[in-house]
Amino acid sequence: MEKIVEQGLLYDFYGELLTAHQRQVYEDAVYNDLSLVEIAEEYDISKQGVHDLLKRCTNSLEGYEKKLHMIERTDRIRKQLGEMAAAVSDDKLEDEELRTKILEAIESIKEELS
């Protein structure tokens, strides 16, 4: 299951960088859960051709993430926002402590985005 989630994330972030044909085949394999044989019949290519195409797509998407780190950055920002939400919900924090935590999180997010 984790592999499917990873493939979905990679595709969500970088799928537009694939060709239209690559996107169609990749979506059929990952999202529509079609077998290699079904995809091969749909696009009139060999099962091995489908396998190779999917492997190239996956390698391309993983390569984009290695270079651009968009998923990693998004995860870090999501974590920082969660910490900010936790600080706001913490009744034990004084106003000044809360402001400090929020400002630190904001600065950290701004740094991620620059």
C-alpha cells in the first residue's frame, strides 16, 4: 500500500512533466489498477513495452523528486503547521511563548519557501 501512496504523491507533484501518453499509461496502472496485459491491449503495445514505460515513468518521477525535493519540503511545512496548531491549542502556553512559537514556525516555513 505504501508504494501506491508514494507513486500517487510523485504523480501528483510531477505527473505534468510526463508526456500525455506516459500519463495515460501511468494513471491506468496506478489509479485504475489495470494489469500490464489490460494496458497493453488498450494501447496496442506489448506487455514488456508497458512494463518498460512504467519503469521509465517511475524513474523520471523519482528523479524529479531527488532534484527538486518538493514532497520533502511539503512534508516539512505540513509538520511545522502541525506544530503551530499544537502550540495554539496548548492552554499551558503564555501569550508570549505562543507568539514566539508561532513566529519561529512562520520563519521556518518562509525559509522552506525561499
